[in-house]
Amino acid sequence: MTTGRQDIWVDFGLSGLTKWFAGPWAGEATPEEIVAGAADWGDGAYAATLLEDALRLLESPVPARVTDLLWRAATGLPDDHALGADGRTWLGDVVRICAERIRRDDPSFTPVPPEPPVDGPLREAVLTEIREAAPAVADAVRTGGAEVVAALEQVVVEVDPDLGFRLFLRVLKAHLIPVTESRYLRYHELGERFGYHELVVDDGTLQSVPDTV
């Protein structure tokens, strides 16, 4: 965990990048230009987190199909906005663009494997939240909703519960999936444990509804 990420008051890393691709400017720029814009956000503050997420996925056993499936679900875009058959090539491009941005400030920078992800209680807590929301996610995601739930769980277990949680939140936001107030509060508690700024959990697009009696 990097507590300094609390200074990044927008969703960061690959989960945050999905929002950049869903923005109104996306159709006016190439994918590489969008990634470069994200990496340059905040004078380059975003680049390191984006690089870390991409490296974690590249070094994991998660197949390109899972990356593509989660990308579509987290952006909320139609199926024709898929990353393509080779999601690992895409992740390699993200690493390259982010490394180039970091070298503008540190010419000697060389990407290194990220630190081992958090495990144990945090991983189980994220899995519990994903599984509780699974029926709603499966219903809301237009294509392969059940597969999306399985893919989120796979990222939590095999890659990083931090990244898995952020992608889960982005899927909820992209598809306007309502969550009960008690779950909403638990998401914020998890965000604090991961060291997020509170706006990473809810930037105003997470739909909260009262708990039913």
C-alpha cells in the first residue's frame, strides 16, 4: 500500500484509466494519447500508479481475455470498444507510456516489479463485497455479467485485492448499480484501509440507497 495515494483525489491506476476512456473526449484522441494524458495528470502524479497496475497484470497468470472483459465492464462502453485480442500488448503499451512520462522527471528511471500485494483480511473483505454484489452485477452488465464477477474475483486472488476492489467500484459506477447504505459505508472503510482518498471510493457516481428493513 502507498498511503501517499491519498493525495490523488481521483480514481487512479488502471481503474481510473477506464474513466478517461469513457469521457466525452475519448472519441477525439487515440488510445495512446488518452493514456499519455492520464499519465501526465497532476504533473505526472498518476503515472506511477498506472504503471504499477499494468505491471501487476502483466506479471500475473491472468489471461488477456480477463483484462479485456474487465476493461469493457469498467468503462461501461459497448462491446466494440474492447481492447482487442492481445490485452497483454495493450498493458505493455501502458507500461511504456508511463515509463516515458516518469523519465521526463527522472531520466534514470527503470520499471521494477511492484511490491507484493496486500493479502489476508483485506483480500477476504474485498471478495466478500464482490460476492454480495454479484447478482446485481450479473444483471446490470450487458454482456457476460457472471463472467465479470468471476474475473473480478480472479484479479483479487491472483493479482492484487487493491486493484480488484478499484475495478469493482468502477463497474458499479459505470453501470449505475445501486448499493445499500451499509455496503456504501463498508466500501469507504475498505478505501481507508487501502489508503485511498475518499473520492476514489465515491466521486459522486456511486449510487447509494437506504437499507431495506
